Amino acid sequence: MKDERFTKLYEMAKKEVLEDILPFWMRYDVDEENGGFYGVVTREGKPVKEGTKCLVLNARLVWTFASAYRIFRDEKYLQLARRAYDYFCEYFLDKEYGGCYFMLDCKGNPVDDKKFVYGQAFAIYALSEYCRATGDTTARDRAVAIRDLLEAHAYDAEHDGYVEILTRDWTYNPKGQGSNINPEGESTRTMNTHLHLIEAYTGLLRVLRTEEQINLTRRHLAIMLDKVYDPSIHHFKMFFRDDWSATSPEISYGHDIEGTWLMMETAEVLGDKAAEEKAAPRCLAMAKACLEQAILPDGSMLYEYNPVTRHLNTNRSWWVQAETVVGFLNAWQMSGEDAFLDASLNCFEYIDRFVVDHEYGEWFTMLGNSGEVLSGYESKIDGWKCPYHNARMCFEILERYEK
């Protein structure tokens, strides 16, 4: 008999993804004029037709609808997955230099042709999932081609890590590295890029079980566990120099809790017991630190904390809440500790009360302490606001429950 709290999570997730998240994107984001999907849509579902189309959003659209088709086997999701995939391959793939453009205008012309490694990671993740869902090995081959370019140009063998940004032709300029913060130009690599690289390489491993891909994925797990994870505080460090010395003390609770389940997923997909045994105590320690330090009485998770200045960012981000639900569910499945399952359910109930837009559909992007939508975050869809975190939250709950 399954725990009734898990059953409630399952019922909430199935309803949310099938009746709210996926229908919103299908109803309001399909761009019939220029192809693919709109890059910007207002809260009410009105497209900003001149809005740019970002690699991150479009890769996540491929991933989301491919996953929806794989899980539900409904042809309507396959049609949207194909639409997203076809547009992605036609317009985002750089036919001359390989990899993907970062930003297109509304008509599909590149307006930012730099090779952001974070964006290339999502391309690999999306193409791999499309292959997994449909059996289309051409998608997998395209993912491998991008992987090979990253290994040739973005991987720093001397320091065992990946740079952030390259030019269109894959040239690396140490002074051209940007990140969410970059104090005095010191930060040359980030936790965030490496977190999504491990996610991408694990997705590719699901459809490409070669010795090379196994070894590359194992290397990504080692980077996260040995270089990004800080055992003294049980959190990820966020920003680094080339030698992996940290440039900033900030803690990102959302990335931490997301990383706990992504790293365990990697170890499990590897099928490597030693890797699982190494990852498990670190992931549980991170989950416990997040539970003790970042969960508020209303069930939500805080955004970030600077332990030096003691500045606490109390904004409630949509994606942080989604990853909180999955991360704590995973920690409960690993440990059996009730506090984790309670936290997972409490956060989902917070999402339903405040984050889901029950008037117009889908989720608000960023809320304040009283559940108000923060200024500057009114759009329902943009280059970063996508169906990937919240739909994936639901998919993870459904698949874990049905196992």
C-alpha cells in the first residue's frame, strides 16, 4: 500500500500537468505565423509577436512534449513534440559551425549566435529525450554532434571543467565569460552550467549506452560531487575561477535541491553502485540542509542566501518550488524519513495556493512574501519561463508513483 501523502502528490500532479500546464502551452504558445512557438506570452495568454525566441525555452519545449508523449502516449503531444523538434532543427542548429544559436528573432533569424554552454546542454537534453520518446536516432546523432563540440572546445582538461561561453565558431575568449554574477571578471565557470551538463549527459546516456558516454557521464558526476559540492556546508558553491576556487559565498537553495535528485539519477542511470554509494550521503545531506535552512512555515522554499552578508532573498521562484517537490520526494524515497515527504507535499500545496494562476492558467514566475506577483515578472512565457521545471515535477511524481 502506498503512503496516502504520495497518493495525494500523484493525484495533484496528474491533474496539474494534464489540465493546466500542458493545455496552456498548447492553447497559447503555438506560433502559426512564423512557425514553432512564441518566445513571449503575457499572463493572459496573449503572444508578444515580435518577441525573441531563446534556445533555452525552445529546447525545453522539445523536451517537455517529447516527455509528455513518452509518458502518456497521446498523439497530440507527439504532434507538438515534432513541431518543436522540427523548428529547433531548422532554425536553432548552426549548419555551418555546429551547435545552436542562443537567440533568434521572431522570424527565426539569429540575433545572438554565441555558443552558451548552458544552452548547448539543454539542446543535448532535448534531442536525447526526443530520441527516447520517438525512437528517432537522428535526434540522438545531433545530440552526439553537440556533445563532441563541447568536448573539443568547452572542456578544460587542465582543470577538469567546462567554460561558459564560446563564439559562434567555438573560439574561447577568457575575457568574454559571463555568468549570473562575475565579480571583477573572476568567475569563469558556474555551478549552474555544470548542473545542466550532468543532466544533459545523463539524458544522452539513456539512449547511447557506449563506453565513451558512460565515462563522460561519470566524469560529470565526479565534477559535481568533488568540485561543486561543498561538504563543509552541504551546499553547492556557485561561481568559480579556472582552478575551482570559489569567487562567491552565495547559496542557491533551488539548485541545491534540484541537484540532489539529478545527481542520484545520474548514479542510477550509470548503474554504478560505487557512484550511488558516494552520491547518496552527499545528496541526503544537501536535502537535509535545505529542509532545515530554507523551508518556510507556508511550505515554500527560499531563493538564495549570502552567509557573509547574511542577505536572504525571500522571493518564491516558480522553478525553485517545482524542484523542491521532486527533491524532497526523492530524499524520502532514499531515506524513508517522513519529514521529507511532508515537505514535498507541503510545497506542492503552497504551489497550488499561490504559484498556479487559477484565473488564466499555468504558473506565476516570481512571488513575494505575501504571494504577490513581483514587478518585472508578469509574463507567463519568456526565454526562461518554460514548461520544463513544472511539467517535469509532475512527470517525476507520476513515474515514481507508478513504479
